[in-house]
Amino acid sequence: MESVNYEYEEDLDILYVNNNLNKEKVIDNLVFGNIVIDFGEDGKVLGIEIDCASRLFNFPLCFHQL
């Protein structure tokens, strides 16, 4: 199983979940309000970006320090 990386930018309140460890090219994306899902050529989800993430999740204090 591949590992998934994530990054939270506190100043912008954006959470990005990266499932693209092989640096595949993003060929399409799907937007649902403040959520963007990136897709690769084979339909694999390569990443998910969530704007205003703190409204959807209750982040623990240690998460903000990553």
C-alpha cells in the first residue's frame, strides 16, 4: 500500500492530500464547492485540496505545526 502525504497551510486554511507519489500528470479535476479532486490518466485520484479546511475538520493543535 502506498503512503499518502498531506499538507496543511494554516495561513490559507487549505488541506492538501497528496496521493501522487509517482508525480503523475494531473489531466482533470472535479470541483465540489471548496473541494477539488485531481485525477490522473487512469482515473486514479492524485490529490484532494480542501479550502476552508478548518470549517470541516477539528484539527488538533499538533496538526497545525506540521
